[in-house]
Amino acid sequence: MTERIVTNTSPLLALTKMQILDAIGKLTFEFVCPAEVETEILLGANQGYEVKIPDWLNVLRLSSAVSPLSATSLDVGEAAVIQLALE
């Protein structure tokens, strides 16, 4: 069984800056992110950040709502990452 890793926007930005984003996809993990992270990445790309959605990253929709505590104390992407990891 392949281990699943849920990622947020910041690690993807950092890996892009280090020019190793493509190499990460060769690891034997399933990398996923919630659709909210995809939205953050696309918005960042429109603002000039050099980041993309890599082919190896599976974008998933949440099957349940983000907890009220997460929604009020974290940004949308971070709260969605935690919720996806709990599902």
C-alpha cells in the first residue's frame, strides 16, 4: 500500500525554489492536496510566483466540511489540508 502525503502550498513553493519539485514526484508516495491548495497555487502563478501543479500531485475535493476551529484560526488552504489528512 502506497503511503499518502497531503501537502500544502508552502512546501510546493519551497521545492520549486530549490528546483527539485519534479524529483519529488519520483518518490514512492502518493502526493495529494485539496482543491483549495490548487486554487492558492493558481492565484500565486497569476501574481508571478513560479509554481505549478505537478503532474504527480493529485488534487482532491474534501468529502466533509472543514472544522469551525480550523476555519477561524488557519487560512483556507491549511485548514483544507488538515481536513483532507483526517478523511
